[in-house]
Amino acid sequence: MADPDIVLLGAPASGKGTQGRKLAQELNLSFLSTGKQLRREVEAGSELGREAEGYLAQGQYVPDSLALAIALKWLRKATGGWVLDGFPRTLAQAQELDDFLKQRAQRMKAILLEIHTAELERRVRERRECVSCSWTGTREQAEEMGSCPSCGGKLVYRSDDNLQNFRNRHQAFVELTGPVIDYYDSSQRLQRVNGLGSVEAVFETVRAVCKGGNDGQAT
Ligand code: ADP
């Protein structure tokens, strides 16, 4: 059987990055976070990074042309199946992805992590990220461990994780990613998963859904 291609959808801080990385590792798939890649470009001061910087600082989606440049460049090089975290985020991006994938588009799965806004806001306040390897955890874990458990790197509060920025990103998610959810739903490619619960519990459901089954916890 061909390797799975998986798109992870969900509001900011719904757990896409955490679940996506675990899934890619478990199923031996390539992994791309367009958000992380954009932050890297900003840090590197590349032309793309300079164009993206203002949008990221304000919690707005970057223009489709930038998101597509990153994602398609990466997809052209990817071998085997993949997990995408944060792409596509708009209907235009989803349609471009389908055009790129051609027949492969129909067997792609989109997994939506569903979670209520109060919990998202709590997570954003608590979230800490490793500057080197992008491991993500909580403030409590960061204080306990002092450095990244995965690579020893520095754990920091992500610069775009303030509450106003989060609310802007959340509004963009509802307005612009809502149609992407409908698009995958109407083409029978959407799976909804309850994103509340421990990382391990959510992962069990995500994994079951990816392997074609559904252990009943998905909503
Ligand atoms: P989160 O999902 O918590 O917002 P990400 O790291 O996935 O965090 O994304 C950070 C930011 O990067 C987004 O809020 C958005 O501004 C930008 N971004 C990432 N992917 C895309 C995309 N496909 N289209 C437009 N903007 C994007």
C-alpha cells in the first residue's frame, strides 16, 4: 500500500505540531510545518522571511504566494508519504495542493483537531518551544527540565504567542480555514478528531484514523 499523505487542520495551539511530528515519526513519513519554516526564514533574514515578517508579528496569515512557495518547494523534494502541519490554510492553497497532487489527491486525508477556544487560550499561555528542534511543551515542563528533553536546546515562549496575536490567528482560522474544512468534508477526505485529552490519548485516535480505522473516539 502507498504511504499515507496527511494534512493536519486545527486552530492555533490545537496540537497540530505535536501530533504531526509524532505521527510522522511513527509512520516514517516526512514532516513539514509551514509556520515553523516561515519563522526560520524570518530568523535567517531571507527575502521570503522579510516579506512574511509583518504578517507573522500581527497574527495574520501570510499571502498564499508565500505559503505555496514554501509548501510546493518542499513537496517537490519529498519522497514517500508526508504530514503537513499548517498547510493548506486557505481554499486557494487547498485547490493548488490538489492540482499539484493530481490523482494522489483523492487518497489524501485531512485530520481536523477539534478543541474549544478557552482551552486553546490556556495552551497558548502555557506553550514553550525549543529554539533548536521545535520540541513543544508546557511552561511547567520547561521549568522542571530547564532545557529541551529532546536536544538540550533552549526552551522559549514563542514570540507570536501573545493573546491578541492568538485571537487574530484564531479569527483567520475561522474565516479562512473554515472553507478548507468544508472543502475536504464535501470530498469525503475529512476526519474529525477530539483534540482534548493527553498527547498520548489524542495520538491514539489520530493514529487509528490514519491507518484507515476509527477507534470510536473521533467525533
Ligand atoms: P499556529 O497554528 O499555532 O498558529 P503555526 O506555527 O502553524 O502556529 O503558524 C504560525 C503562523 O504562520 C500562522 O499564524 C500564519 O501567520 C503563518 N502561516 C503558517 N502556514 C501558513 C499558510 N499555509 N498560509 C498562510 N499563513 C501561514
